Amino acid sequence: MTKVVVTRAIPGKLSINGAEIVVGREAGYQKPGELVAFIKQHAPMHGLVSMVHDPIDEAALDAAGDSLKVVCNFAVGYNNIDVAACAKRGVTVCNTPHAVTEGTADIAWALLLAAARRVGEGERFVRKGAFSEHGVMGMSEMLGVDIAGRTLLIVGAGRIGYATALRSIGWGMRVLYVARSRHYDFEFAPLNAERVSLEDGLKQADFVSLHTPLTPATKHLINAENLKLLKPTAVLVNTARGPVVDEKALAAALKAGKLFAAGIDVYENEPQVTAELLELENVVLTPHIGSGGRRYREMMTEIVSANVSAVLFGGEPVSVVTG
């Protein structure tokens, strides 16, 4: 019988042509070797559905056994998967790029708004009773930065970057974008965006939203030197991958007032967060919930079902990762 192993519980119903489906624990695998042990316990298998925090490396592939035909990541990113090792074994790698777009763009804007208007700081102020003790806020207290008419820099001009840029239209923002090649969909109406270099974009931006995949070239793309290019009134948002930003450099820049605020949904060493960030008021932190709308997560499950079924039973997968 065909067997598909899912490393953690997922929303919605995974429907794969009558296959036996084994689902791991919701909390995942925190200690070294736990994930591999779980996979080995349920081997052999034909399909493996992994989460973005699950390293699908040589050890995991060995544990899955020679029957494995497809690995499908429950995410758009796939830096946790050794794609080359899968290809060597004849294992197809798939992901779920379409379903995460709207939810991640929403969280990018939630973080942008919260950081710009000091929502996190204000919420903590009220919750701990300080508002009651302080009294009505003065007109010059807890001031944020304005958004309407300002410049938004999109770093990474894929689906999520485009959806995030679209949401700026309501604020009448000027849009710049950074990409390896021109994206005419950005440059035509309704965005009318301009392609710039990262350095020029950082200098001009009032808001920076990161949407680039994690590759060797993008690790610490936002580092101490690039952070110096930002205006002291700028806001940085990261919903891409944690290592795209040097967290210690970001914390130092925020503490020194080199930029106004940041909104972060992804971290260098998830689920660990750099201690210096936790101590700052001018950063909004969420626990990697970018695609966390119920509709979008259930859509991801549907795409996983379609991808795995296509590979195992014949058909065209919705989204294949080629490298």
C-alpha cells in the first residue's frame, strides 16, 4: 500500500488516492536526531511531506528508504531540503508557492503598520497598566512615522513581493523594487514601480519589505553596512527568511536609532530569537505566521495533495522545485 508520511499536523484534509497517511506530532522535533528517528520509524514510504523547519538531508532521505518518490515542502521556501541529494535519488521535490502569497503579504503589512505606529509598544503599555497610571497621552507622546505618500522598497520581486506592493496603493506610496532581472508587472500600472540597486533603494526607502529567497548570496543581505544606508526614520520588515538579515547588526542599529523600527516574522535560528531584539521596544516580533490564515493553510494542504498524488499516481505536479 502507498504510504505518505507528514512530519507534523497540518490543517485541512490531506487526500492522496487512498494512501496510508502517517502524521507526526504538532510540536515537531526540537532535539537532534528526533526527526530522522520519526521518519525511520515509519519507513519505507513513498511520499514525505515536510515543514519548513524540518531538515530533509541525506540522513532523513536514508531513513525514508528507497521507496521514496516525492518530498513536498509545506512552504514556498525549500532551503531546508537537500534538492541535489533528492535529484540524485530520483526523488521529486515540490512546494506550495501559490497559497502563501496573500497571507504573507498581509502579515508584512501588519508588521509594517505595527512598527510604524508603535502598536506593539502601545499594546504593552496598556496591558501592563501604564496607561491607567500615566493618564491621557500627550500630543507629542508615542509618535510614529507616517505611511501615506512615502517610498516602499520591495527586495525580491516574486509573487509575495508583488502582492505586498499592491497593498501600498491605498496609501499612495511610491514603489521601488530590487530584483536580479526586470519585472515588467512591477513597472506597469497600477504599481508603476522603478527597479533600483539594493544600495540606492535602501538610501531612498522609508519602508523596506524583504521577500527574497534564502540562498548563499542572500544570507545577511541586510548587514551592518547596508543598515547604515537607511534613513533614521525607516522601517524594515522581514517575512522572507531569517538569515537574510544579520539579527545582531539589526538589533544594534535599532538600539542606536539608525532606523526607526522593524517588524520581524522570521529568524536566523528559529525558534530562537536573538536576545538583543527581545529587549527592544521598537521591533515587532511574530512567530513565523506569515501564511497563517486558515484559508491559505488549507489551500497549502490541497496543493500538497495534488503534488504528491501527481508524482505517485501519474500526472502533472502543481509546483516542482528544480534547484
